[in-house]
Amino acid sequence: MKIASIVVRDKNSPFCGREFEDAVLQLQRSGYPPDKLYIVAREDEHEFAQTVVECKNFFDLTFVFSAESEAQTVAFKVCDLLKKPQTVFTVLPLEKKNFFYIPFGERGRQIVISDVLPYLQENSPMNTASSVFRMVGVPKETLEKVLNEAKQIGGGEFSFQVLEENGDIRAEILYSKQTAKTSVDEILRILATGWSDFIYSIDDTPLQQRVFEMLRLRGIRLSVAESFTGGGVAKRIIEVPGASGVLFESIVAYSNESKMCRLGVSGDTLVKCGAVSDETAYEMAVGLLSSGNCDVALATTGIAGPKSDDTQKPVGLNYIAAGTREAVYVYKYLFGGSREEITARAINQALFLLYRQIK
């Protein structure tokens, strides 16, 4: 099955690609990745017409993305080009082919879930099955080595799609429903064994959802103390409905004074070791646990950049502490990238360390 995506944009308006990203990712995760992506200016009638006709001739499914305010106009144009009655419905069926109209943003992702995927499952089921691994922090060489081993043993029966965002990795394995179960089990065993230290989900559950589920399952409460991640860890957890049942508090202890007053970090530690240190991360987590209001604690401290502090420690250096009253463990990392990328990477790593602590 060949799949195309047409993105209709206004060339006079800002455009970064994220407008349709969520919907495309949802389709990809559901087994409908595009083979080709067209980006067409809505003002260019000729190019738009050529693209629609090409997709009609050479692709089985075509997803047309546009601003929600333009969706009806775009739908009418496609209908006219394909000589079909005008319709504003999400789906335009053409014998064994289909066009789908999907607006930008979260609305588009919701339409994919509520309308597009159910239609595809009912009317054009793909003869494929898939398995998913969700992971954090897999070294590139480890990721590629395990994938190459699986590809070699799979003998062309399997395809692999790997998406990575700030250290959070989603690996999907696609195969025919007719593939022997023993072959599927062997490929999944190779991947699960090779990536075992980094996996947090094998059912496509997002990281923050998995952490929430484990906290609720264990019946434990979490407290978070953040410095350079600025509340980003807690924000991810709070995104999950019901988070109030597992999160006791979140403290953004950005200054040294806050670390001392709110968390009990020793002034001597801050002077001798610095705010970005193993010792400070440890004392931040211990300060949360000593209150007696939580069962597990998570703390972050680091340098996101763009410049280092006056200690000459490198940008990207960070320490993450996770633990319980029995033991607190501190992990040291050095991440690269922009300030935003370093922070996002650390947030994912912190959530993963929390998951490992409570699983």
C-alpha cells in the first residue's frame, strides 16, 4: 500500500512543519507512514492540481493537510479536480483509493483517531501487524547494532521504523499477519534483550503515562525538586489525568537560597561542590523525603546553557537523583544541543530513572 501526504500551506504565513506533525505521527504509529510528502502553496493552483492528480494515479491513500479555516475550500478543489461531487466529509473514496482531509494541529490528530483510523480499519484493512518498543537513552551504537541483528535474522520479512525525540525513542516493527509466530517471537526477543536496560513500554504507552501507572499501581506518592528543568518534569506528569492522586508536590528550587531554605541543602555543599553536583542533587532528593510526605523523590540540577556558570563546568552537565527513604541514587549526564534540547533530554531521562526506581 502506497501512501502520500499533501500539506497545503499559505506561503505568506509562518510555517515550520509542526502544524501537521502530531497527525502524521499518529498515522505513522498506527501503521500508515507516508511514502512521500508534498508541500504545496495554496496560491499555486497549477502545482496543487498536478500533485492531486499524481497522488490519485500513484498512491492508494492520500492525506491532505491544511489550516482548519481552509479545509472546506481544499476539499472542494480536490473534488473538482477528481470530478467528484463536492463534499466536506473527512473521506473522499475513489474506487479502491481514498483521500482524507485533515486540519492542522490537535484537531487534526483527533480527527485521525476518531474518523480516519476507524474508516481505514473497516474499509481498507492492511495485512500487517506491528509491535512497539518505547525506550529512553539508548546509545546510538547499541540501537543500530540490535536493529542490524534483527534485520539480518528477519531476512526481509520485517520493516523497522525508529523515531527519536530528545532521547525518547519509539521503535515499531511491522510484519505480515502471515509471518510465522516463531519468527516474530525471535525478532522481538532479540530486540527486547538488546534494549532491555532502556525499555519502559512494549505497548506504545508514553513515558509520563507509564510513570503515572506505576506510581498508582504501587500506591506511592512522588515529590519532585527541579532546578534547571524548571518544573518540566512535574508538568509532564500533571498532563496525565488523575496525577493528583500520585504527585504530592513539585518545587522549582532555582536559586541556591531556595535549595537551602526549601530543601535543606547544606550551604557548605553549595560552596564546596557547587549547585550542579552529585552532592547537591542527593541533598535535594533527601530534603523531599525527609518531609515524610512522599514515598519516592526525584531531583534535577544542571547547566542548560547557552553559557556555563562561573564554576567552569560544561554546558549540558546535569545530575539527576531518584530514590526512596531506603536509598537515593544520583546519575551524572552530559547532554549536547541547544538550551531547550538539553532541558527536554534531561526531563525524559529523569522520568525514565523514576520509572526504573519504581517498576
